[in-house]
Amino acid sequence: MVDEKVLFTSSLDLTNHPMNNVKPELKKQYYLILEYFIKKHLNNKFIDSRLEHYRIKLLNSYTHIEKETDIKRIINSMINSTIRPWRKKYKYWIMCDIALILLNEDLINNIAIEMKTYMSHRQQKQFEVLLKAFKDDNEDITSIIFAKELISQYRRNRIFAMSDMRRFIVTANMSAGKSTLINALIGKSLVKTSQEVCTGNICYIYNKPYEDNRVYLENGAFSNNASQRELKNISWDVQTSIASYFRSINDIKNRICVIDTPGVNSSINKEHRRISQDALKNEQYEKVIYIINANKLGSDEEIKQLKWFSDNIPNDKVIFIVNKLDDFNASDDNISASIEGIKKDLVSLGFEEPVICPISAYFSLLIKMKANGDIMTDDEIDEYSFYVKKFKRPVYDLSKYYKDVYEQTGDNEMIEMSKKCGLYGLEKILYGGTI
């Protein structure tokens, strides 16, 4: 049975596909063969979408392709052409693409058996090298090095799909910076941020094994290349799922699911509190990320929510994020005293030895945007420079509040600043699993 979650959280990058530079007629034939084998064995919205990805890339068009009547002749000419020996690579590329589209070992094997019927006995034996390479990362692929990049993509997706998933549920009162923190962890502006009520339902955000510059979005309908407009205009009448590569400071070894919940103190929609609390009671997750606005401590709404947490959520599941410390002024505010005060308040509410992680979520996002070469506005460029200067001052250095996070010789600016603003330490806790 095909795991649709595996398809939804997989990566597929056709930027350097070996068929990109061949003649249009060959591209068409190549695509028709892919579609023939794939749809013969599986057909659903994810498969349709992945095939569309190939169709657009290879044919540079959304237009419908008229089916050839003699598909077997086309397969023969591309897989077993004795008069065109340079086409011997095509069958390997086709099989790699079939594997990348399906990501299911049983279906891949079934199609491989059918493809072999078009090959000579000698060709079948050579073809086995590719099939073994799909299953064994140590298989020698020297003889089919021309398929290395596609094989690597399949292997990375397979290993990723087999890894454990770590699930984190995020909750906060409005204006605590929940959406900004989520975007900072992802390294991209995927979640809408504003003072209005942004999230009115549960949103599941999954990482992908490698960057393919595509955002998958399921929100009633499925898109494998969601635009910023689609992401900003999500309908909150239904649950939403998003999948994208997470730009983390260090490599993430596990699958990650960040569960975004509505702000619990919305004056516009009281239903949001119930949705969030139901999710906290019923979802499966490893940790709760509870975000506190460092500038708005001790409000009645905050105390009410914290009491509910203390009564309903195991203490060891909660990580408290103290956000917006970038707004502090050294002459008027004391970060250490504020954190210590928060800790005392949490202990008085029933949280024993609370885990408190101070951070500037906004600066964290700017760090990743700059490190990844994203287009930044003039204001964002100016703010980045301002925060670099600010967090280099010892009084604002948040790395001291994290275990085993120290500045090291050789740290580049991204690493240095991510440590000082709290991002490095938080990601180490979430993705490294240490507290």
C-alpha cells in the first residue's frame, strides 16, 4: 500500500534532469513512457501532481498530450534500440524517475519486471545494478554513473521516509510571535504573520529531505508548488498541511512535523481556544512549544492558559520560549532578571524545573534569509545590520541560557549570530533531542 504521507513529504528536483536538453520529440516519448507505466499501477492526486511536474519540466507546457497509439513501439525504441546505442541510458533514467514518482518498493519492482520484458538477457543483468542501488546505498554504481544524481535523490527520499518523526505542537497567545518563530525554524516565510487572527484551524507543517524549491500544500485541494499568494490566502475552514525543506542551522536527521494551533486568546473567535486545547489533548507530539511574549508578561489571559497547561499537560513535555527579547533596552530592561522572574512564576503555577529558551524569532528569520540569499527589503537589510550589532553586545547574548552552546573559532556570521539570538540552542534542543 502506498503511503501518501511519504509522497507528501518527499522532495523532487528536476533542475538538472538529463532529459532537459534532448529534442522535444524525445522528451514527449519519454514522458509518455513514464505516464504509461505509472498510471498502470497507481493513480491518485499525488501521482497526477508529480507527473504534472515532469510534464511541465520536460515539455514546458501545461497542454494536454495526445496519447500515442503504439506505446509499446515507443517503449521499445527508447529502452531496447539496437540502432541507437546512445539511448541505453534512457531505461535507467526512466526507472529512476518511476522510483522517484512512486517511492514504493513493491510498485517499483513490479514495473521493473515489466520493463525487463523489453530487454535482452544481457541488458536485464546490467539493469539489476540499478535495482540493487535503490535498496543498497553501498551498491557500486560506477557502470551507471550517468544516473547518479537521480539515484541519490531516490536514496535520500527512501532514507528520510524510514526515519522517525518528531512532532512538536506550537501554542501561544496572540502577538507572542508564534508565526514568526515557526517561519524562523523553517527558514522561510511560509506562515502568515500579522496582528490579525492568522490561524483558525490546525496546520501541520512537515520538513522534506532536501531542497527542491517547492512547497506542497493541501488545503481542500493539493498543490505541489504553492505560491506565496496561496499560502497567505489559506482557508481555515479545513485542516491544512504544508511540506517544505527546513533550512536548519545544522542538518536535521529526522522527519519533523510542526503543528501550528490558533492563538488561544482571540477576542474575535472564542472557538480558537477549544481547537488549540483539543489538539493539545488529542494530538501525538513529543514536545509543546509554548511561546511567551517577553514584553507582555503576567496578563490574566496568560496566567489562565498556563494554569490550564499545568493541569492538563505533563510538565516534561513543555518548552517555554521567551520571545521578542530583541525589543529589550539594556538601560531599562534586564534579560536575566526577566527570565528568572518567568521561571519563578512558572514554578508557582506548578511547573517543576521549567525549560526556558530565550530567543529573538524575528532576528532568527532574518539570519536564515540572509544566509540563504533570499531577497530582503531595505528595511529587513537595515534591521539585520542593527540586530547583528545589538546581539554582539554581551548583555544581549542569549547563548549563555543554553547548555553547551559556545562561540567557537571559525564560526561564520550565521553561526555566531544564531547562537547569540537563541536560534542555535533551540534547534539543538528540538532537532538534536537534548534538554
